[in-house]
Amino acid sequence: MKHHTTLLLLLASATTNAQNAYSFERTQQPYAELMDATFCDFNSDGDDPLPELNGETFVLYGQAWTGTSSYPITIGGHGFLRIENASALVILDGFFTNIEAVDSMSNVSYAITGEPGARVLTAQWHNIRLVNGPDDSYLNYQIRLYQATGVVEVHMGPNSGSAIEYSDSSGPNCGVFHSPQSFSGCLGKLWVEQDANSPTLDSLPNYDFDALHNLPLPNTLYRFTPPVHG
């Protein structure tokens, strides 16, 4: 009976995860630099927590996530947003990998727009380069999280070109995933891999994260959309 109950719980969990799975769209949209942005102030872990969003609730993977002083919504300097609570987390990777400044104008910033319940968090990486990339490479991009819908967007701005220059392990990582804090079993994932301009999608619920092999063309918009229930 115990084995039967465990199996039912596993099946119920798998069904719930499937019902909350994200879909992916690639499109083109003009890229616009943030106006009146706040420059990130990263801590020793390379994170910038956002206390401005404490008390604000975002729904991701069918669950409500509220920013708190213990678990604030956070910008990761190397290219991600993290939303978490005591037991689980959601990571939104833009073009996550080791990065460095191109020059004195390189920076990471953010803006929070909209009213409570309809906030839009936009994090922007300006004039940076991937450590694993060519010396003359550069890119600009944004990650946007929409409170009202749970939609995540990754928007590529001006960059040094989309030639194939990376491998599964050396390129930037892009996608969304849901996991326990213990990383004991992935609860959901949608990963964008290989050719950034004609990407392969990986939705297997595991911790296998293959990278993009190049940068998307400027103005490319990746949109990750949760299902609409009811």
C-alpha cells in the first residue's frame, strides 16, 4: 500500500508540473535601453537583492512567490533572476555565464515599472562580453519578468554577431527552471540550446543544462509563457 501511495504521489506531481510547464516563442522586437535605471550593487556572492519587491507576489510554475527580507527577488550579476522561498526556487537565465566588462561604460542595471499587481522587473546587461568568447565580442540584453502574467522575456540588443563560437559547455545558458532548494530533483525546465537563431528546446525535468552555441541576432526576443488556467 505504501508503494502504491508513493506512486500516486509521484504521478500527481508529474501531472501538476506538466500543467504548469512554460511554452517558448522566438520573435523580433526593437530593443530599447532602460531609461532612469538603477545600477546594481552586487554583494560578495555576485547578487543584488531587490527589497523594493518585498511583499510583491509573482506566480511562476503555478505557485505564488512573495519577496521577503529573507528571500528577496534577486538579480545575479552573471545573467539571471532568482525567485525563491525556504523550500524551492525558480531561476530565469538570460545569457548566463561568466562575464566581464568591455570598458568603463559596462554595467548591470534594473527598472521596476507598473503598479502593484502589474509590476514589470527589467534587468539589463549593458556592453559586456562573455569570458569564453572572442576578445572583441560584446553584447547587450535584458530579462523581463511580468507580475500580472508570469511571462518571462529575454531580449537581445546590439552584439558582436551570431557566428557559432561556443559549445554545450562554454556558451551562455538561457531558460527557466524550478527546483527544490536542495536540488534533489528538478520540478520543471524549459531550456534553449544550440543555435540561438533556431534553438532546440529541452523540457526534460533534470539538471542537464546545455548552452547556446552563439548569440541571437540583435532585437531577438525569447518569450517564455506559462499556461492560462480556467
